[in-house]
Amino acid sequence: MDKSLRTAARTGNVTDLYNLIQRDGNILRHFDEVEFVDTPLHIAAEERCIRFAMEMMNLKPAFARKLNQQGLSPLHIAVKQGHKEMALRFLEMDKDLVRVKGKNGKTPLHFISEAGNHDGMLDRILEICPQCIQDVTIENRNALHIAVENNRLDVLQVLIRTLWKTDYY
């Protein structure tokens, strides 16, 4: 990735992004050609640069579904690092991003089921996309399995409450 673009994403500088686009209108094109890559959206998600991330989502919505070399989407990164506001902004733009499968078939919901329901992020994600509770990993484990395996009672309570509200149980 161009060093200037990486810096703009890390600092959240949208003006610098557009200056780079003015110099090279194809600056974001090569990311489409690489199967697994850290895009500027991945970097913005990691650095909590919400304004930059939202601008990038408008310019290149496909970046939100792209996996990096570690098998993580930008939403996976935001959830893994506990960036609730970033995660919810991604889901406002595309609720199905929570169903993107990364390494080992894990979705962002699986990450929360492992780490815990920090700041009520799980509750909000399940409100936005209750269907994601059905997603399984490559080992055929759903969020309930993962919560039990990791002794996450806080997660288990939310998941069970969601199952009772839906027809999935």
C-alpha cells in the first residue's frame, strides 16, 4: 500500500485521501486485484478513525467484505478490538457484514461470543441482524457453542434471550 495512503488511513485524514485520489484516480483499484490484503478500511477500523472509515465505505463498499492476510474483515477488527461505535456504524451501512466469514469460518458474532459482551455490543448486533445467530464456523460451531466453551455467561444469556424471541430455537 502507498505509504501516504496508509498514513491517511491511520490518522483518519479524509482531505489527504482525496488529495491522493486527485493525484492518482486509480489509487484504490489495486486492492480489488489482491485477494487478501489490508485495505485502508482495515487500517481505519484498527485505528478507530470512524470518519475516514465511513468515507472509505462510501467510496469502496467492497472493502468491508474483504479479508486481510489474517482472515479478518474490517468489522472483525472493530469487534475484536472492542470498537463498538465503529462496528455499529459499519452495520448501519450494511447489516449483513456481521455474517462475513473470516478465518476458520468465524463471523464477528463468534468473536464476541469468545471475548464477551463488552458495552452491550452483542445486544445491538443481534437487534440489527438476528439471523447471524445461525451462522456456524468450519467446525460447525455456532455462537452458543463458543460462548459455552469460553465460559461466557454474559454472552450466553443474550443469545438465549434472542433465541426465545425468534423462531430459531
